[in-house]
Amino acid sequence: MDDKEFQKLKVCDFEELPGPKSKEELEEMKMPFEEYCRKAFDPGNEMTKPEALKGIRWLSTTMYIFTPHSAANLAELGAEVIKVEMPRMGDPMRHTSPFNEAYLYPLHDTRPMTGTGYGFANANINEYYITLDYHVPESKRVFYDLVKMSDGLTECYRHGTFDRWKQGYRYLLEMNPRFIYVWGGGFGYGPKIFGGSYDILGQAHAGLASITGTHEDFGGHATKCTNWCIDWYSGTQIAVAALAAINWRRKTGLGTMIEFSQVQAATRMCGYTAPLYGRFGIVRQRWGNWDTQLCAHGIIMTGKVDFPDAKNPQEKFESRYVMVSAFQDADFKELCNVIKKPDLFSSYKTHKERVGAPAQIEIYKAIEDWAVDKTRSEVVKILKEAGILAAPVLNDKEVYESEHFRTRGTIRWLDDPLFGDFLVHCTYSAGLLSKTPRRLRWQWRPVGADNVKIYHDLLGYPMSTIEELYNKNIL
Amino acid sequence: MCDIIWCKKEAGGKPCDTVNYLDPYCFWNWEGKVGCAECGTVYYVHMIQGHMYRGPVEKPGEKPDILPLYADKPYKGYDFYLPGVEGRTRPFDCLPREIYLGHADTVKFSIRGKPLRGWRPQPPSTGVAGSCGFFWDIEKLSPEVWAEYQEKIKKGEVKDW
């Protein structure tokens, strides 16, 4: 190619392009990485940036946490998500927790003494709330109209329910071939198709609870995570599948059905458990706050608490756990010196020697014996000064007070347009994006709050029709 | 886990066959008498940690301490009694349990002193089909809380964190 041809191909000059023009200039323009990150991610200014999923409209015919959270993930990324609830009732999660004590009102004009519990928080954010009773034949047309105007749907009903109601993927596909359909079933299809599911069932059925908690030899039992970790985790995993389906549709123009089993999702969290069984026939055991592969690498208890005068029992009695990690030989040797047990290192010089169960029992007992007259912060300070990785086990209050989390926006205050001051930890916890960050506009809205916006403004129904459907309890 | 009392009491030659649902939180640790929503038969139960430790045992002639929250009749096409049917089921109004607070927690300010809207009861305020606006102007709609908020600001009780 001669220079003339080359010049023809060019659409601009290198000098015109933004950015550094020489190596020196590049070096000059570089800022410290910390400063770069703060500028690039800039938590709190996400509303000034574009949304990755703007233009995608998703229906969320979901309940509780597992499936709603999948749609909330899309809404955080900019999709327009329409949450469909039962008229006057709403998602049962609104009435579920925490123990009916922390409610926000109103739920609906017809139920002035009923509100929405904090358990509903973070699972349905940025969504538009409409009502529709699918059980009534007259509602079918309304549902199909919504499907025709949408890119996808997430539902959580039992095996084949939507299919039986003629609103499953096989029916909707014929009306909207580009439609992406998520069935978030409990067990999914298979021999246990009739089983519904809850988070705890997922943790139990997938074998996760069997490897969580302390071994029975130490007085422990199979344990579930206190929070509904499988619900939250599965919701995010569904969103990953939905994004893949959206990309597939860009290539082929065709929709997809995503079948997502909650109990199946939990198996993915068991790590090497299944491969271990496959190779050796060994059933993995619980090992609680210690680690089967590394030692010392666990959570220990100190003898004294950090806040003995606190009123809150979580602080008064429980501020005494420390995570400590010193499994490499040099670190372990230093740990033994710090706790004044150099002979412990002589006994367990190699990692192979100290990772066995009897060795771990001796080692952790020695660390806790040393910590018996110390507070949590004293232990952390001493270990850190010795160059050993150690951190206090924080509670909610301390997470709230953590400067690290505040700087990153992990935990922050939202001025919810309807409900006011609201402490939140959603959106950023699923990753910071420099160009198209996740965002949180509102936590939730009352049941049917957007009926007019969606049925009138989007679908074009006359107001008289909306009122008629509302009076018949279909909306 | 929600325990039930399946009433099999014969009345008029037919069993009552009503399933009386015991709300889990109220009955987790509970001892007393529950009345069947259909026939009024009184049953004594003693529950510990959600397990039916004793009962249900019939207590003819005695008055129930509490009524079930909900009841249905599975052999009669699922006839049911919703919560709050007088003399049959007790009402359910989503109040916090008395053992915790004794009253509904209707705080109006968050821990950093800013208004937390959404206390109960809220006046009816929605439009067609339950629709409502996107923003609640607290100054206009709850002037007394707004005034309290201004006082808090003056006293320096409103913080960033």
C-alpha cells in the first residue's frame, strides 16, 4: 500500500485524538491509582452517567427475594422493570419480615393499617409497581399486551403454572419471538418438580448447610447462613443469565427461556465438595471457623469484649471475634512467638503438619488461651504490629461506621422520594462500573402505584377501562 | 412452620373437618386454648419451640383464649374463613408483637435525624387505580414533622452519618 492509499483510509490525525502524544506526556498524565479510581467510579454521581440497560423493559411477576432480586439487578443497571403484584395485597414479602416490626406505610389506600416490611428492601428497587390478577380470564389480554411491549419476564411460580395459565414461554414466544423468559423455580424440572423452595431449602438440599457450621465433635450442627444468602446470590446469577440472553438476542434476534433452580444454584457455592467426592469418595465435613486446607486461618474468640458497657447485646457480648491468618511458615513462626509458644512452631514446622485436625485443635486452643485476657482490638493490634493478617469480626453497626465502606458508597443513605431517609447497601455491592454504574432511585412504591403510568401511558388503555378493571379487582 | 388443629368433632353425624391454622409467631412458645373456627370446639395445646408438645386435647365447656388466624375446609372445595371473621377467626393487623414493643414502631426520624416518612396510618392519597406520585413533599404533607425537623437542624441533631 502506498502512502496515498494509506492517507485515504485515515479518518483523523493522531494529533487530533485525545490522550497523551508521547511517552513523557503519558507519564505526566498518570495520576496515582487511588486517585484514578476515586475519579473513575465517583460513588454518588452515578446519575450523571449513562445506563447500560436503558431501553430494556422487563416484567417481574415475582415474589419474595430470589426472583425479585434478579429483576432488581437489571433495574439497577438501567432497565425499566415493571413489578406485577396481586391487587390490594402485593408481594407477600411486603408482609413477611422482619417480624412485622419495621414497616413503611402506605401499602395501598384500601389497607391503611398495613405497610411494607424492611424485608422487602433492596430486592425490588427502581421498579414500577402495577397490579394484575392473572386468575381472571379478563386479565389475559392485559398480560399479553404487557408481554408484547416488553423484552423479558421473570416469574417464580411452581412448575408449569404459567404454562397452564397460557402465559408460559411457549405461548408468549408466539406473540413476541424476541421475548426472554426466566422461570425461577424452586427445584426446577426433574423428579422433584412439585417442590416449592425457600432459601433455607436451597441451603439444605444442595448440601451447603451440611458443610456450614461447626463439626458435631465440637458441639456444632449443620447450619444455615442467618441471612437468605441463596436468595440473594441466585437473583444475581439469574441476572447474569438474562444479560447473556440479551446478548444472544442481539446476535440472532431470538428470545430464550432461562430455567433457574434455586436448590441447584446453591450447589455452585459448595466449591470442591463434589469433585472431592468423585475422586476419593470422601464426604466433605464441616470445619466451622477454621479451614480444612489452611492453618492458622480462621476466626478465634478473645476473652474480653471491645464494648463491655454497650447496651446492645450484640456489642456487649459479641465484640470478641478476630479473624487471623498465618498459614505460611514465616507467619506461623511469628504468630507462635507473639503468643509466647515458640515450641508450637517446633512441633508443627511445615504446613502439612499443622493442617491436620489434631494439630489445628492444639494451635487454635493455644491462640485463644493467649487471647483470654485481651480484647478484640488488642488482639488485632498486637497481631498486625507483628505483621500478621488479622481483622475484627464486625457487626452491622461497625460496618455502618466503616470509613472504607462509606468512601466506596457500599453503605450509604438514600433520600427515598416516598419513604425518606433510608440506609442501603445495594447496587454498589454488586460491583462498580466506571462508565455505566449501577444506581438506586427508589426502594419501592405502594401496591399499584404505577397502574396509570403503565396501563394508560404505556399501553394506551383509556382511564375508564383502568377504573373498570380496578373496580373489578383485576387491577 | 405453621401448625394446625384439624377439627374432627362430630356434629350432626358429620365430622367438622376444619383446618384451623395457628400463626407461627404467636404459637412458637404458647400454652392455652384455641377454638375451632367452624364448630367452636375448644382445644388445649402446649407448644414449645414450634412443636406441639401437648394436645390438641378437647376441653368441652371451656372458653377459648384465642381463635385461629385462618381456617379452611379442604373437603368442601376449600371453604375458608379469612382473618378477622367475628367469633371465628382473630384479626390480623400486622402490628408488632406486644412482647417486643407493646406498640407499633412509628419512628419519624432515622438514626442520623433526617425524616423517615412512612409512619402509620397514612391518609388515603392515591389517584386512579391506586396510582401515586413519585415524590412526597414532606413540608406540604406533614408540616408538623417538617417543623420538628427544622428544630432538629437548629439544635445540630441532624448529621451526615
